[in-house]
Amino acid sequence: MHLKQGFIYHFYNRGNNKGKIFYTPSNYEFFIRKIKKYIMPYADILAWCLMPNHFHLMIEINVLSINNITLNKSIGIMLASYARAINLQENRIGSLFQQHSRAVCLNSNNKIKPSWVKMTGATKLIRTNEGMSYPEVCLSYIHDNPIRAGNVFKIEYWRYSSYHEIYGGDGTHRIVNLEKVKKIVRRL
């Protein structure tokens, strides 16, 4: 992935062959600890959602390298170490994640274009209005994931997303940089 310091990215990946990557509640918690260890030293977390077979992160990159370890390498280490743990837990072998993670730059354009909304699959249930920025739409898209997948009827019922941190729920995980999110989302 070609990443730039100071830019906001929607980073995501899913299970190989669309398979599960989270099997138990403790798997979600373990992955959040991995995010803290391998991504937060490099970037601020602006939004996140962990789903049974995929994950989404919206990050703003602060530094690309720490002690000669790049953010790309750190993400690779995070995914590989998580995959090893799940493979052991589930007595499975092979790739847990699809081969390539995706990172879409969100602040390279000022207005939402229909092609972007279709490309991200955000055509259903997205809370958007004319003039929203790419990061605003992405944040809404990330939080709407559990509803679109049929996991819950209200986002408030999904425990593994930044919705509660941002909009005033329990905020158990506390990994979002709320000050930066307030600059993106006008309604906070």
C-alpha cells in the first residue's frame, strides 16, 4: 500500500474466501489490542468496526516509520500474528485474511462522487447528504456495517465499533482520537 503522512485512509480486509476472522468475543478484544500495539503508534484511529468476517479502520497517518519499521510492515505483523493465534485456536491452517489489505485515501477529493459510493458498496443505508466529505461518508459507512450485514437492527447494539466512543455510549475501548473526529464530523 502506498500511504502518505497526514492523510486519512479507509483500511480494510476480510477473511480468506469470505470466511470468519472472529470466532469469539475474546477474538474481537484481542484484535483491538493488536490495533493499539501495531497501528496506534503510527496513526490516529478515527473510526473502526470489527465484523465476523472482516474489519474496517479509518486512520489518519502521523508517521510512516518508527525505528526503521514502516506502518505497512507493522500492519503486516499485526495481521500475521493475529492469524497465527486464530489458526492455533481453531486448529486450522492457511491464510486467515485475503492476500491484500486495501487502503483508500479519503481526503484526496472534496466531494462525494456516485462512483465512490458504488465502489465501496455504500449504496444502502448510508446516512449522507450533499456536501459531506469523503471521511464523513466513510465514518457513516463503517458504522452502518453491522446493520447492512443483518447482525443488528440498531448500531447501538453492535459492541465492536467506534460508534459508542464517538456518539456517547460506553466507549469501553477508547482507541478513537475524538478531537480529530470532531473536525471531520460536523454534527458532534
